[in-house]
Amino acid sequence: MQSQTETTTANTSETGSPLETNFGNEQPIVTVPYSSLRPSPLNARTKPLSGIPPLAANIRAKGLLQNLVVHEMKGARIKQRKYGVCAGQRREAALDLLYEQRHIAADYPVPVRIVSEGEALAISLIENSEREGLDPFDVLRAYRMLSEEGRSVDYIAALFSASPLTVKRRMKLANVSPKLLTLLREDAITLDQLAALSLANDHETQEHIWSEANEWQRQPNYLRQAITRAEIDASQSRLVRFVGLAAYEAAGGYVRRDLFSDDEHAGYIADADLLQKLVAEKLDAAASDVRAEGWGWAETRIERDFLELNCYGRLRPVQRPYAADEQRDMDALTAQQDELAEKIEALSEDDDNAYEEADRLNDEIERVNGAIIALEGRTVVWDTQQMAEAGAFVIVGRQGELVIERGLVRRENSAALDAAGATVTGIPEAEAPDTLSAKVQKIKPVHSAKLCQRLTAHRTAAIHAELVAQPAIALAAFLRQLVPAALPEQYGHTSSRGYLALSGENNHDSLLRATDDLPASPAWNAIETQRARWIAELPAKRADLLPWLIDQDPGTTLLDLLAFCTGTLLDGITTEEKPHTINALASALNLDMTKYWTPTRATYFDHVSKARIAEVVSAAVSPKAAADLDRMKKADAATAAELRLAKAAWLPEILTDREVPVTPAWAIRDEDEDSDEDDETEPETMAGTSTEHVSGSARDVAAPLATGSEPPPWPFPTATSVNIAPTGRPIA
């Protein structure tokens, strides 16, 4: 038998890959009898073997020049061990042929390296990767088996020629519920969806979220939101950047890691209270350092509020001349700044790498600008006596950096600074007492007209998303609007506004005009996904639309399309907090707005009073959680409220109320009915609501019919295509 080192001299038809030669080098080459070899159940090869007879002849003439790689098969008895061949299947087949031809015996010694089952699966996958793509299911199974066998991340990474981070990500996927991994093999779930579900640590949660989600909710971003709804996205939070994930974890905070993000801050913060505490501690420490500089006062803010800063004057410092070394540094930085600017101007759009180079140069310019600002800051001199009458704000910046606004002057300190000869700018004038009194007397509504528009736009988009998921209700809603118009003798005429704009106007632009944060909402993402679907499926020409529609399945395609189109006609935006007809549809859909809207500083708290902020926190969390809000500035209170409500499923009343308005109608009556009964005519009501009495303007509208006058001409124009006077009558 020739040695392993003679492999290089073997015929090329026999020579195996370097992987087969060197794999498992920590294990010695041993010989096992031919009769103990079996095809490995872990072998991923599906392509038929070829060239076996010539290879068998070569082995008969020269012997087996290269070892096989095998693993011990489970269930075999100790005295009759069986080995599955995971590398060297062609040589095994050639040995089978030689045995059939009686050229070798059952005890023919075969050189092998014995590896574990996890390594066996890995080598089989790697050997076959050039013939067909690796099956993600088998790759994940191999990673898990190798990990369970005690193999390190670095070992697995080297084995698969992957980075350690890639291995960690795939091992995270390998720990997803086995039921979901089975769906991966069946192509019923994608790797991106598995990556989102892997954020949940237990299989039960993963399976529940997947099974409860409908088709559009199974998009990775929605699955991720379902798992982390009550947590803070560290990659998006400047407060997390300010504190740092390491400091948060060192304080005992839990971070739900997102291995599938390249952001170093990726993860989800579960303890909002701890985060707020750490932010406050870091700000207080920085404020202590600022006071130690000699400033009379230093206050902390978690966000820069320019309106508040404008209420303070500014103490002007003295700018000392640059020292010789400082001037040399400044000249060098300025020259470097000019050189970088010239390089950016010289870039050509025809260059394929122009954009990448521009980004690199801009980063360099930012670095140089920062150095110039730092150098200028060293030449600023504050008078120590004047500092005692002024102060500073210590602020968390927009990117999570520490910002210090020094030299702020309160009105009560300006006289002392003037006497000391200080230069103070920007002291605001005091407001007249009668102006202040007028402000106190002015009472604002809880929700402004602008905020009502923003909130009801979100409600409308959420109902659209639910209609897409529940097309049968969309059909009922559409017919609910059409049937009374088609059968006025049954339901009468009405001028009241409904929840659909039957004039056919698309609500897409009006929703975006009402609120700028709508594109980031789950509802809008669902709507736009459906919009893209129908643009791709529908014919390009209007003339082809009807034939295409006729050919579709009415129970699936047409119903889904009707649901989407019905949603684009929803008319639910209002500037007032009052009953709306769209609430009937929200009730029918069992709408849960917590799936689509979250109270944050940007979406809600910036738009209401500080008293309202405290009221909301007290009701949604606890009175104790709201106790210190009245001592904060409005901006700080808004941010604190966002953090404290991170785990609370709270909604403003305008998004929870399901009351619908009374719908006045012209009812058609028989002429022989007496007038007393006519006077008791009740208005039409929305489905699922109780009948209410018509008051004021509604009775004015119904009066002509009640006195026997002719009904208005039919079809009566819809409320969306006519103007409505305050009394409810159409304006001519």
C-alpha cells in the first residue's frame, strides 16, 4: 500500500480535492475493512457518479492512493462498526465494482480519516457546493451539529471559509424552532424571515408570531416589530448612543441582539427606565464638570431646544491671539481644507467611483473642520467673575454626542454683568403683564387641528391595511355605501358624509400631506407593498383592464383587488376630535391601532401641552412615573414620556373611540301615513350602532319630507362631491 504522501504522483482521475486530503488532519489515517463502508446518510450529493470503471481499473493497478473521509454511523454494534463515506464517494463506488468483480475481498484494507457527524455533513456540503448551491437548511443543520460537538466558531468559520460573524449569524438561525427550519427546506419561509424571528429567544414565541401573522405581516420588518414592539431600537436611539450599549449592559440591562445588522449599535433595549437613569447620571456628571469650570449654574437637557435657548442672553468671551504653534496648526488645517475642497470639485460624474470618493473626501473635510473648531475653542477666554453670573446647558446631541452650550445669561443676571462691563447679547424683552394674562386665559384643545389630522391619517391608513387583510369586510363596506344609493326607496336619501369618497378620488396624497411620519408606519408599508403588487400584475393599458378582470378568479384575485381599491377611497381625515363614520368600519375590522401607531415625542408628545404629557404618563404608567414631569422643560418631558411609555400600549382617545355620528336621511313615506308618525321618523344609523334622535340641523333637513313635500331628486350627490353647510344642507 502506497503512503499518503504519494498522492501527488497519482493519476489525475484518482486525485481528490485538498479538502479530502487534509480534512480532519487532527485525526490519524487508519484502515478499516471494505465491508464496513456504507454510503453516508449525510451526503448532500445528488448528481449521479460517473467514470467509475476507469477509476476501478486504476485502483486495481496502483492501489487506493488517497484516503476516504468517513464518520461512524449510529446504531452499529461495537464489534461490527459501520462507517458512512462523506468524502470519496467515487472511490467507494469503484471499490464496490472491484468487489462485485471479485478483485478485492470483504476485508480489503481501506485508508480513512474518521470525523464527527457534524464535520461529515459539513464536508459533504462543501464538496458539492461547486455542483449546486448549498441548501440553507443543511448548512444550518451542519453548524448546529458542529456547535453541539463542541467545535469553536473559529473552527467552523475556517471549515466553511466564512467569517466568524457569518458563523455566529447562521448559528443564531440554526437555533430557531425546528418547525420553522422545516418550512425553510420546503421554501415556505425565507432566511430573512428566519433572521427576524431569531430575535425571539424561545421557540414558542417564534412559532406563535409566525402562525398569527397574515401574508403581509410576515415581511421581515413586521416580524421584527412584533417581537420588539415594547423595546427601544438601539440603532435608532441617540440616548443609547450617548450612554453606550456596554455601559447599559454593565448596569444590568438586557439587550436583545440583532446579529443580522452591520450597525455596531444594533440591538433592542428592554429596560427604558434604566436607560433614562443612565442618561441622567451621565449628564449630571458632565454638568458637575462644567460647574467646576467656574460657571454659576449648569442644567441638563436630553435634547437641544432652540426656543428655550433663545430665552437666554449670550455672554461674549474674549478671543486671544493664536500662539505660534497654534497658528501653524491652523494654517495647515486651512490648507488641508482647501485642498480637499478642490479635490471634490475636480471629481467627474463619469468616474464610476466618484460617489464613493466624494463620500470619503467629505468625511475628511468633517474631520478637518472638527479639528479647526477644537483649535478655535482653545483660544476662547471667559472672565471668571462674569462666569459666576452666567451658566451652561449640558445636552444630548442629535447623534448621541455630548453638547455644552456655555455663556448663557438669565435676565435677572444681566444687570450685574452690565455693571461688570461684560458684553451680553440676545437678552429677550420681558412680556407685558396684560399679554401674559391673555396667554393664561387662552385655553387650547387637547389635540390641535393639525394633530387631529396626523392621528386620523394614521387611523385611515391602518384601516386600509386591515381591509387588505380582510377583503370580505372590504366588500361589505363597499356595498354598504352603494346599496342605499341604488335603493333609495328602501333607505332614503342622505347628505351626510360617509367613510368612502365615492367620487373615486385616491387618498394617497392627502394622507401623506396630513402627516410626515406616515411612510415609516407598518400600515403604510403594507399599503405600498400591495400597490407594488397590483402595478406588477395589472395590464399596462386601460383598454386591456376589463378583459383581464373578467378572466380572474372572483373569490381571490378580484376580492383582493377590491379590498385594496376600497382602501384607497377611505375618507377618514378630520381636524376635530368628534365621532366619525369610519369608526363603524374600525369596529367591524376589530382594529387594534397599537399595531400601527406608537406614542413618541415626534408622533404625539411634541404636539400637546406639558400638562397633557403628565396626564398621559400618569394614566398609562403610574402617577409616580409622572411625578417629576412638571419640573422638566417641555422638550425633556416629551422625551421622558416617550421612554416611560415604551412598554405601555397607550392610544389617544381619538384613536380608540368607536362612536359614529347620527346620519340624517330623507325617508320616503306613504302619503296616507299620519303626520304624528312622520314626526317620529328616525335617522339612518351605521351598522352596529344604536339609533339616536335627530337634533337641530338633522331635523331641519328631514322636515320637507315630514310635511309631505317632494323628496330631493335622485340620485342625490354624495357628500364628497358637494359642499356641506353648517346645518348639514348642501350649498347650491
